[in-house]
Amino acid sequence: MKHDLTADALIQLLHRYHPSGFLVDDPEYSASEEAQRLNRLLRETMKDMQAWNGFIQRLHEEFPGCPLWDRTLLQHDPCYICEIALPGMEMGGDRYDAIICLLSLLAPVYALYAEHYLDTGPLRESWLRFPPFPPEYQAHEAKLASLIESTFGFTRLTHEVLSTPVPDLVPRSGTLGLGDARLIDCLFTPHRP
């Protein structure tokens, strides 16, 4: 990981976009300089989605036969989110396997996690997990990571770094309280594994 993308450096950066010591429903949260800075960043990003939309188009080309969903909700979270299903999968089918990528707007970093669902009638299983992924996910994982890094120059964060506590911050979406947030919640979204 690059020197300026350590967990401590990322936590320091997050303090520019999330007010310290406030819950989201506190009026001081949304009135804070930090929350206003994040709102400006999100509004500016929503005005020009050309790079992200081009990347989504490239993913459609690079992963033919794989259902793909842009799950980005910039009005809520400071990240781009995309889900790519493995070949032959359909949302709502008996089996669904996919890789989800999160690209932060706050720092040049990204994360990947896998999703699995299987319903055989008597047996139903599902999970979300960070790497290492099962073998059937690994080719998609490597290809997606390579495309993100070559297109945006972002650095992939490890699960260990993503799990670093950020006890004095609360992300603007979700229902986390003080002391509950991790780096992944504040850099990307609290709606994750």
C-alpha cells in the first residue's frame, strides 16, 4: 500500500468529510463544515459522471455474458458501486454469485467483496465475504482489479485496513452509532458485508 494510504492517513482524511463526535440525526452533523464539504464533493461528482459511465461501459465489454449493475447512489454514499455476476447467473435465480466493487470518492482506493446465494429448496445459503474468494470468483476478481487499477490508478485496500475502527465518526447513511464505524463505512458505504 502506498505510504499516504495507510489506515492512519485515511482516518485523518476522513475527518475532512465526516464531523467528529456527532450522530447523523444531530442538527450539528449536517451543518458542520465537514458534512458541507462532502455534500459539495457529491454534487460536483454527480454533475460529471462521464469517467464512471465510461468505465461501466468498458465492464460490459470486458465481461460479456455477465449481468452487471451500477449500484451507485451518490446522494447517499461517497463511492461508486458496481456488481458483476459470474457467467450464467441471473438475479432472482436459484443460484447467484457476484463480485461487488467499491471505489471511493474520498481517496484513490477501492475494495472488492463477493456475494453468494443458493436456494435448492430444502437448503438455502448465502454469504458476503472479502478475499480470499473461492476459486470460481478469482478470474473475475483479478480482471476487475486490473481494470480498476489501470483505469483509475486506485489502490486496493485489504480487509484488515477496511476493518480499522473509526470510533469518533459516523457515515452519513446507514444506522451506525458512535464507536461502530470502520474505515469501509466512511470511505465507501455502511451497506456492505
